[in-house]
Amino acid sequence: MEAFNTRVLLVEDEELARKTLSFYLNTIFDEVVVACDGEDGSQKFQENYALNKSFDLVLTDIKMPNKNGIEMIDDILKLVNDQRFIIVSAHKNEDDLLKLINLRVLGYFVKPLNIDNMMEMLQKAKDEVLADRKIKVNEELITINKTYTYNKSTNKLYNQETIVKLSKKEAEILSVLINNFGEVVSVETFKKHVWNDINTNDSAFRTVMKRLKDKVKNDDFIISHKGYGYIIEKPFIK
């Protein structure tokens, strides 16, 4: 299956602190994007969001020019309401803590930083991210049989750890079967959802179905019910 790539947005206006934090973040996370103040942080978050790229963690200062950390966090939560944050600040301001109490803040560090404590918190944050990802993948992953699994979020079929390459029509036929897992799907239903035309020639459907079945022939899970249609039967669990 695809490896998990972890991404962090670091927002810090002090150059030395920015370089130090960036160094340590890069020892734990796969990708670190750096912003120099709250305005820059908001912009970079929005740009990545528009490209369908998420951040697993936002590490930010509070007191910054142009836009402070609280204002930036408000901007971010409008886009991603469960975004994780870690706060790094020169002062532990009680008013700031009250504003942050209902947000998804994993930690609050006061400068000068205790590197050991910070690294422990960052590793804990990464472990939480990966645990959440695994839960999400397990919820989206369908076990078809001992050989094949299907990821509903990506519409990809796997033979063990290898993606099975399917044509557009093959993938659409499989998607119809998956969406009706455990139920017989009529040929007319395939024609309606894949070709958008129930009058599609039977031979066109059979040709694509045969190609799909050939690609899973070492442990074929598509069962033909002659005169009725096709089904992926749910695996028997003892």
C-alpha cells in the first residue's frame, strides 16, 4: 500500500528559531514547509489546501508581525476544522491559552526551548498522525479475498501489495461491484452506470468484463450468476 508521507507547516518570525525548529522537524517529519509570519502561514496553508495537500501538524508562534498566530489559526480552522497545532512562544500568555483551549492544540512550548521535551512532543504528534491514518485506511479498505483488497478512497485494487492496473471501464465495472458488495448486479445496471446507456451492446460489456476477470484470474472473486448478473461474494469469516 502507499507509504504515509507526513507534512508540517512551521510558522515563526524569528530567523534563528525558524532555522532551529526546521532542523529538528526535518529529523522527524518527511516534509517541512516554512513561513515567516502569520500572513505567510495563512497563505501557504491556503495554497496547499487548494492543491489538495494537507498538513499533519502546524507549529506556530503566537506574537508575529502582519498576522498573529491566533488570527492565522482562525483562518486555518475555517478550511480544516480538525487541524492539529503545536504552539511555540516567548511567553505563556493566559489570554492566549484561553483562546486556544478549545482548539486542537497538542502542546505549548515556551522559548528558550527544551529540545528533549520538544522532540518527545513532536514524535508523539507524528505517532498520533500515523495512528489516525491507519485507522482511516482500515475503514476504507475492503478485503475481497485472501489475495485482493480494494481501497474505496482511491478506487484502487491491490493484489497483496501491488496495484492491479485497470482500464477506465474495467475500474468502473469493479466500482459498481464494490458498491453492491455481496449483491448480484444485473448487466443492465452495469450498462447504466458505466456506459450511461442500457442499450449498449452486450458484447461490449462482456469484452470489458472478461478483461477484468482475466486480470484477477489467479484468485477470481467476480462470480457470474447466469441469467442474473455478477457478484462479489462477501468472504466467509469463521
